[in-house]
Amino acid sequence: RLPILAVVGRPNVGKSTLVNRIIGRREAVVQDVPGVTRDRVFYDADWNGRSFQLVDTGGWDPDAKGLGGSIAAQAEIAVGLADAVLFVVDATVGITDSDEAVVRILRRSDKPVLLAANKVDDLRQEGEAASLWQLGLGEPYPVSGLHGRGSGDLLDAILAAL
Ligand code: GDP
Ligand code: MG
């Protein structure tokens, strides 16, 4: 089977936008309102001649234990099924309580974790991305899912981890 990358993070950080950027198509549904659900969550992707599968966990949206609880539950499932995890943070907002809950799960896991500091649309925002080193998840990759900025470096790191 193809290696699986799970994309986790709270609603509205830009997971689906980043997934579309990586797969090179507009299939993941991007929404301005948090918590949008969708049927399909598995996508095929290629980078530098290697194939892998992406799982956009935003589509699960169990919403059972409130927002923070459901995101944490998604992260648990994602860590279980994936070969590597892409944790997406909104660099323009910084770390929230729901992000922290996910971080605890990811730190416990033995799967490789890539940290994407999304919405870094230009150079001025890179400082905010650098502050995410404090999460203890390794190097934060500044990216703009919307414009594609930094996505090549992130993909190189993803393939090295898968
Ligand atoms: P998700 O809930 O994590 O899947 O987030 P979405 O991909 O649906 O995006 C939520 C909102 O953030 C949408 O309005 C996107 O257009 C916006 N967004 C996503 N990525 C970026 C980015 O890199 N830069 C900016 N400025 N906005 C973004
Ligand atoms: Mg989404």
C-alpha cells in the first residue's frame, strides 16, 4: 500500500487548502466557516516521482466532546492509521488550547510529525512561524496553502519522513 500522511489541526487553519495544494487539484472542500464536513477524505498525491496518500481529518468532524475533544480524537485516529502526520497551525493566530491538546498526542506518538505554519503568505509573517519551535515538534515549515509559498520545502520534508 502507499504510505499515508494524515493532516490534522483545528478547523479553519487551512488543512483542506493545503491538501489541495499538495494534490494539485481542488477536491478538498475549503470553507470560511469552521467544522465543515465532507464525504471523501483520502487523496492520492505525488511528489518527485513518489506516490503517497493524504487523509484530510477535517472531514471526520465527530463533534461529540466539543471542539477541542473532537480534534484530539481525530488526532488519535490519524496517528493510528498514518505513517506520518502533518500538523497544521495557523501562524497568524498562534497556538490555541485545541492545538495544545493535539500537540500532547503527537508528542506521545512514535510517528514522524511535520509541523506546517500555515498562512505565512509573505516574508513578514515568517517570524510568527519561527516561534512555533517552542512546541517541541521540530522545525516549523512556513507555508501558504493559498499561494503555494514554501510548499516545495514542506513536501521534501514530508517525503523524507514517509
Ligand atoms: P480547514 O478547516 O483547516 O480545512 O481550513 P480551510 O482550508 O477550509 O481554510 C479555512 C480558511 O482559511 C479559508 O477561508 C481559506 O481560504 C483560508 N486559508 C487557507 N490557507 C490560507 C493561507 O495560506 N493564507 C491565507 N491568507 N488564508 C488561508
Ligand atoms: Mg477542511
